[in-house]
Amino acid sequence: MSSENKIYFYPLWLRIWHGINALGIILLIITGISMNSGFEKSFISFKLIITVHNYAGVIVTLNYLVYLFGNLFTSNKKFYIVKPKNFLKRPMKQAYYYAWGMFHGMQAPYPLSEKRKFNPLQKYTYIAVMYLVVPMVIVSGIGLMFPELIFNKIYNISGVLITAVTHSAMGFFISIFLLIHLYIASIGKSPVDNFRSIINGWHHITKK
Amino acid sequence: MKVFLSILLFLSCFTFATRTMAQYYDDPKNHDCLKCHSQQTYSFHNDMMDTEQKRLMNPYLIIDTIQLRNGVHHNFDCTDCHSYEYTTYPHTATLKLEPLSTCLDCHGGDESYAKYEFEKVQEEFQKSIHYKVYGDNFTCAKCHNQHYYAPAARNSSSVVEIVEYSNKMCLSCHNDMKRFSLVSGETKPTVVAIHDWLPNQELHFQHVRCIECHTVVVDSLMVSHNILSKENALRRCAECHSANSMLKASLYKYQNLQERAEDGSVLGMLSNENYVIGSHQIPALKILSLIIFFAALAGIIIHLTFRIIIKKK
């Protein structure tokens, strides 16, 4: 295996951010589901679950700032730029590759390189999750921590209820994202190769 | 003659009918009892002194004629229940000792009152703290004034009105030291002080009946009569503030702010133990989320299966 086939994709700050984010979000999902499930008796106390959720929420929120500033001040931001040309065709092509092409000897339509860290479908998903869903979960989470900030009523529906529903619905989307994210990460040179990359920073690429 | 008798009979029937239809209390000033008992003062001729005298009426013996006319028992005259001898004045001393009818004397075992379940009420009442402390002396009348009784919970559609009517019964003693000491023999701090722990006390008192927390609820009875001792009263806010999401939301806000007021530090804020259920409060969203989750899972499993099959080839 020559080093030419490897690119240093993930700088240290990004790996640290990703690691904290991953652990934090996993904790948030587990504790979030516990709170919604209504099981008051589990192997850890219900009160502890709430406290863990609060702490993890604050850590993930602060960590989100690392991501935001990291993308603002480093070259990492260029990977998130969306090309208007073939705006829908490009992710569709990638989806077609995942659903059909990869089983029929098709080459990945958007192989990763120094210039392209994410395929179009991946890019769109990350933008939606990181710049829409996560901010919403953070804002609604802050609302629930400081309920005096929430409107009392919006069209006769309790503001706390709307905020809580938004918070858990967005949390749910993040869980689904995580599930698919982890699965697609297993589609690499070997099933564990991409997981190794996000830890050591080096990504294997296939050169034509 | 025959015709005359028929007319007389007809007239007497008519007058009897109008008499029963009429209100005994339409004209209190000319009513034998109410001419004194609806007034602050009363006058009588003192035979012994041979003088006209005017005296103050004992306030506990003054009848509110408007409430009386609106009560369920308005078609009974005073002497239907009280001794006819009360029509003379001064009333004989021994009259005070005569037994008065209890509710069950008339309402017990009567088919036409079956829906009110008087026997069941009695049974529940006998388990209550009122009966345990005061026994048979604690009559229905201690709470339900027979003179004015109106079935507010059945007839009124206004919650505030029902609550006010119901709570007035409790407060007539529990907020009145004189009447309270009649049963308990002790004086107590006022209701407001006892319920100091209750947030938004005034609002609660206006919208929640005392019996909501202070009785054991029996589904078959419209109004529970098993009043509990204060140690057994409910103090669990979540009993009400969880079933209904609106109530739950207001409690969440209150508790959260309350806890922060006690410990405003960052750590205190993070250890805030309040939580509110989100989308799982709404069954449709719960089902939708499960569908999305299992669809995603199924997609992954199918995809994975194909990957394994292809790899083996």
C-alpha cells in the first residue's frame, strides 16, 4: 500500500470535534429516548439520565461552535460549497450508485480527492444536518433549559409543547442520520477502513 | 245543589293545586317563620310585660330567602321538616332537642333518587376523616345546607361556578375558626397558610375543587365523599400536570424557574431535573417516527444483504 493512495483528509481539530460530537450525540440519543420512553425505572436513575442529557447537550452545543468557527476560518469550508449546475442530478447519481450501480460493477461517480471530500449526496446531507437540524435542536434545547424564553402560547398551543416536540423531532432526525451515517461509513475499502480514517486522519482513495 | 258542590270541589282542587305549585317563600314578610327568620330584627308582643318588643335575630338563624327559593327543597314548607310547634312564639325550649330528619330518612332506598346514590355516598362518607372524628354528629348538613342545597356539579356548565360552590362547603368550616372548632375542638392556621407550598394558590383555589386532592376518587360516584386526613391528601403536582400536555407545560416552566431560583449557578442549572416529553406526547408523531426508523433500518439491512451476497460471488 503506497502512501500516494492516502490523503490526510481530517485535520486534528476536526477529528477532536468529530469525536466529541459523536460521543455527545450518542449519549443524547440514548438519554433522549429514555426520557421519551416513559420508563422511569432503568439501570441508571431517571434523574441521572436528565442530568447527563443536560451536560451532553451543553458540551455538544459548545462543540458545535468549534465546528462553525473551524469551517469559517479554515479551508475545510470549501468542501461544503454546492455547485448549482446539476443541483439535483448529482446527488441522484450518487444515490443510484448506492442503490444499484455498486452492485453492478459501476465505479463511484464522484471519487474522493484532495478537492472533493464528500460526494454530492453526502455533502447535501451534511449541510442539512449541520446547518439546519443541529441548530434547531440546539435552539430548542436552549429554550427548554430556559423556558422563560419560550412564547407562552402560539395559536393556543403551549409554547413549551411546540419547543419540546421540535426538540425531539430534530433529535430523532439526527438519530436516523447517525444510523445511516454509520452504515454508509462501512462502505469503504474494508468495512472498518473509514472508521479508522476518522481516528487517524488518513483516508484511502481509489486512483484510476 | 249538586252543581254548586261540583263547583266547590273544582275550586278547592284548583286552590290546592295552586297552593302546591306556589312557592312557600314567595312572600317572606308574610310567611309565619320567615317574617322573623329572614330579617336582621324581629318584633313580638311580650305578654309578660305587655309591651311590643324589637330584638336582633341570631345571625346563624337568618335564612337567605333567595338561596332558599333556588334550592332543591324549595317546595317544602318549614314545618314539613321542623316541628309544627315552631309556629308559636316564644318557641318551646324542648323543641331544640327534637331529632331532625337526615338525608337518608327521605332519600334512602327510594327508586326515584337512585341515581344520586345516597347509600353509596353514606358508605363512602363513613370512611372519611369527618366521620372518624365526629361520628354521627357530622351530619350531611354540616356541608350540604338543606335549606339552600343546589346540585351545582350536575347543573352548572361553568367549572369556576362548580368549583366555587364545592369549595365554599369546605371553606365554610375550614376557613371559619368558630365553625371549625365545633367539630375539631381546636383552632388551626388558615387554609391559605396551610397551602403555602402550592404555587399560584389563588388560581388553584378558583379552578380546582378541594376534594380533587383531599378525597379518594370512586369512579361510580359523581362526587367523592371519602374525605381523607390531611396526611393522606395528594401533593403530587404531576397527578394533574401530566395527563394534559397544557398543564404539564406550565408545570415544567414553573419548576424549572423555581429550581433555578434556588440554585442559579451553571452547575445547578445543568442538574435541573425537569423534563418534558416531546413528540411522543403526540401519538401520530410517535407512529410516524417508528415507521421512519424501521424503514431506514430495513433499507440498511437489505443493502447490507446485497453487499454480502455480491462479495461472496
